Amino acid sequence: MRLSDRAREIPESGIRKFFELAEARDDVISLGVGEPDFSAPWAARTAAIDSLERGRTSYTSNRGMAPLRERIAAHHERYDQRYDPAEEVLVTTGASEAVDLALRALVDPGDTVAIHEPTYISYGPGVELAGGDPLSVPTRAEDDFALTPERLEAAGAADADLLVLCYPNNPTGATMSDEQLAAVAAFCRDNDLRVIADEIYAALTYGTDHASIATQPGMRERTVVVNGFSKAYAMTGLRLGYALGPAEAIDAMNRIHQYTMLSAPTTPQYAAIEALDRCDDEVAEMVDEYNRRRRLVVSRFNEMGLDTFEPGGAFYAFPDCGGDDEAFAEELLESEGVAVVPGSVFGDGGEGHLRVSYATSMRELKEATDRIADFVADRN
């Protein structure tokens, strides 16, 4: 069977390698999974069950159920984002589909797409599948992995066509303030860059509210915002996301969506309506628990000499392991049975770091950090 050049050239996920190594062993504590260890809120699960019992198993509108789009638009007013649910909201099969649709709707063959790194591993391959050319824009620990106009300029992003922005960030947990985003927004306006802002971790911030580049002057009309229900509502397996943006962008994304997914799954849409209506308290409880774990993990890493800045969002820590991150991760798994992901998997700027997910129980985090401390002591 002859494969397309694009299919042959798309690399295997670097994260997958470490999952497979971990799965081959017993007694492994995995700190590599970017998934909540909570179940979806009970009210959302009940709504999903009820929809099935009532036989609500037909297609929905391509754009998603109107009541859900209305609630999504209302929900985003808390971030000072205002969108027309009829024309500026699209419900998708996970946030990943929303990113893919946005790339395919906005990128022409040969377009350059700037991607700040380290960041989520799917953006680069997604750009290539859309026919574009990814441009790495490294961010650094000394800036707490925030994107700056200076970094964009140095990487040549002034000549790019599009910027993919992911804050709160996977894998670093970095966030950006309104002031920092204002500087990036000015760069985008000055150089006519459109933006895909993946804000899937918007609800998971600590000590400060989420800030969006879409609310900066002149940016709403050039930004597609992506979000979903996987992280904040622990609904990863239900595969439900959405995009918000200018009507012409959402319409183009919907036309592609019509020929690929047709519509998002029906049952999760009923769960999502209930989640937005009734589950803020459960989300707040999850955020409080993540915050407890965050403080534990960051303090333990700094105590053992693995310099770790304080992540402002998501559920990842990004300690500096002081050398070859891939070797460190492999040796840690082999000797101590703890799985983490090398930072270099996530692109330029991630070298010498580890992605450590604290979306697991306090008991396992305490045991895992004890094992890591023993490993570091033995190495030294």
C-alpha cells in the first residue's frame, strides 16, 4: 500500500514512547498523563444517561445544539469574551478537532505558522497536515516560559501568517498576564498575524484569573479561541470541544467539519449543558485540589535541587533536570518506577526539563516525589 508523503513524514508521538515503556512494567507511578484523575461531575453524567434513556441518539446541528452554544457563549463572558452563539460558536469532537479545523480553515499551502515552544505536541503535525510550515519560537525558563515580542522577532515570526498560542501552557504550566499578552497582541497587529488561542486550561489557574489574547484591542477579529470540556470538567473520554471566533472563520471551520465529523457526539452535548449549568462548584473543588498538589510537587522538586518555577495554570510542573532529559526519564523509570515525559518532546526550549503531571492523588504524588528524591540523591 503506497502511503502519502505527509503520512510517512508525520512522526510518532514522543509521549507515546514513555507510556509504552511504563505499561510494560508493574508498580509504575505515572506522572505523564495529561488527564484529570477525577470523574466527570455526577450531574453531567446523569444528564448523559438521561439523554440515552430518552432515546436522544440522533445527529445534532452541524454547529452543535443551540442550547449548548448559548451556554458556551454565556460561560465565556467570565473571561470578557463575547460571541454570538448562532454564528460565532462551533461545537467539535474534542478541542483537538477544533484546532485541526482552525488550521485547515486558516492555513494555505506554504503559509508559515509560528508556534511557541515547548508546547502541546499536536500543533506542528497539524500545521503540516494543513500544508503549512511550522516555525518554532522558543520560550525560556528565565521568562517563566512566557512568550515575548523579542522571542517572536528573533525567530522570524514577523514574516509568519499565523500564531498558535497555548496559555495556560501544556507542558510548562506557564500563564500570561494581560500586560504580557498586550505586547504579543501588538506584535500580531503590527505584523498582521492571525491567532489560534488554545485555552483548554483556562479554568485551571491558581491565584489569578485567566487572560485571553482575544480580549486585547484589535484581536477579537483576528483570533479563534479553542476550549472544551476535557480538562476543567474531567470529560476527556466524552470528546467534546468548541471554537469561538469571527463568523467567517467559524463558518469556514463548520464547512470542513460538515465533511469530516458532521456533528459532535450527541450524548456529551447533553452532559456539557448540565456541566455549564450546575457544575461550577465541582470545578472549583478540583482546582483547589490541583492547587494543593501543585504546591507539594513544586516545593519537593526545589528541595531536591531540580529548579522549578511556579506554574500558574494547568496541572503540570516543568522541573529542570540539569542535563539530558530523555536519559533522566528513562533511568528514573527503570530504577524507581516513576514515569515522566522528557521536556524535549515538546520542542525547542524544553530540553533539560521534565513534564510532570500532578493530576494524580496526593498519596501517589508523595510516593513518586520520594522516589525521585532518592534517584536524584543517588545520581549526585
